[in-house]
Amino acid sequence: MTDQLNDSYDVVVVGGGPAGLNGALMLARARRTVAVIDAGAPRNAPADRVHGLFAREGVPPAELLTRGRAEVRDYGGQVIDGEVSGITRDGDDFVVTLAGARTTRARRVLVTSGLVDDLPLIPGLRERWGRDVIHCPYCHGWEVRDRPIGVLGLGPMAIHLALLFRQWSDDIVYFAHTNTPPTEEELEQLAARGIRVVPGELAAVEITDDRITGVRLSDGAIVPREVLVAPTRMLARAAFLSNLGLTPAVHPSGAGEYIPADPTGRTDVPGVWAAGNVSDLSAQVGASAAAGALAGAHINADLVNEETRQAVETYRARALL
């Protein structure tokens, strides 16, 4: 189900995940005209369940989004299937262009387009993503508790993740792969926690009967494992913002690229807010939804301030007549 795209809105929300839908819900309840434009490619699509979400623990992601879409529509908001290809400024407004050359106008824009996980080209890794290749202990740790887990040496957060996953299993192996070698302090921490370090580059993920059975190294050795933790390079979906001069920045953690925004979601471009994973790489579903709600409230307040200034100018002009 998709709604008809109108010519203009108070706010266009780019992205229909938890941040976008909750932001749109706040705006629709504030009696704003709002459209959520969703490309239908959620980051957590491979996942069976959402975890760590108060009162909705274990809900399938698709069910959560279906409910969210319905709630936005209940208050008069629109949800439109489509991909935003570009945004430009035209006077005080924004022109939002969708793939297929459809356009609409908006007074404000809320960017909640999320991110993509960039995985190395290790055979078998992408195929198991979201199943027995995971990345977040708080999203998946309980489900893989007490199993043999391997943490891949990918990026600056890998050793930190190995130490975190030790909370859920006492059988953790850290595969050094091509990552920066651990410092003496890190080696001591890993050893103290009983985490074995395996040197050598990864060649492939071993899969038998639709499940991971181990990791094959470049020298042919196979290390048995049932679950792999793959820290990804997380990249904000934000190419459509380039005409506004808003481009992703390297995250301070080194874990990827994001759109910087203040605590309310306001970006460096006036009239544009960002919420969810596009501006917070580590945000889970609950945090993303909360950020969307906060941004929606601040966007409404910004519009109220603008409308008040305009009303005062009109009031003064009439007083002079």
C-alpha cells in the first residue's frame, strides 16, 4: 500500500524505519502535513526479530514497520513507496526528487535513511549476514549464548566486541585477519578473559547443511565456529543530500561515516534534520525511534517559530494601516 504523492508538505521524511515513522507520527499528531518516503530496504531486513525494545521484545521487524505505517496514516500522515534521488533548495522550501522524476516540495526535511553495512568480500560472509553472522551483542547475544563464537578482526571496534561477547559465551576466538595487531594491553585483556587469538588471514566461511561450521584461513587451517561476529564499516545512506552541501563525515570511532547532527537532530543545513542510524551509527531500534520523535518535535517547534514571526510581521503591518 502506498499513498498518492502531493505537491507539497510541511515536512518530508526520507526513510520509513523506526526513526522516520516515529518522527512522522509526532509531526502528524502536531497537525502537520507530512509524507514518509520509503525505499523499502531496511537495514535489519535479514533479522527475524527485534530485541531490546521495551514492550515489543521479539517482534518481527516487518510487523513493527507495518504497525508504524498504520499509526502515521491514522493521524493523516502519508507513507509513499519510493526512493529519494536528490534534494535541492528553492527559496525557503526544498524540492524533493524521487526516482522516476516525481517531485514534491517541503518546508522542512527529516533524514532517517539509515545506513548500509559494508562487509569484506570473504566468501560466505554476506550470505550468512543477519543469521549466524552478526554484529551487535545487545541485538543477538542472548540468541547465541554459550555457543562457539568467532570475532573477526575488522576495524577499530573488533577487540572491544570480542570482550563484549565474552559476557554471553566462554568460547570466544578473535581472528586477527588483516586488522591492526593488538597492543600489549589488548593482548593481556584478551588472555585474561580466556579469548584465544588466531593469527592469519581469513579465506572463507565454512558452511554445512545451511549453518556455519567454521572459518578457513589462508593457510588452509579450519577453526570450528558456529557463530561469527563481523564488525562492519557502517556508511550513512546520504548521497541524495549532496546538492545541499551535506555530506557524510568520518565517525570519531573510525567505524564508518555519518551525518553529524546536534542532540535534537538539527544538521548544519538550515531546515534539515537527521535521526536514527544515518546520524547515530550505533543506535538500536528504540534509540532510533526516540531520536525521530525528538527531531519531529523540534521541527514542529521550528515551524511554529517561523509562523509566529510571519504572524507578527503581518500584525505590525496591519497596525500601521
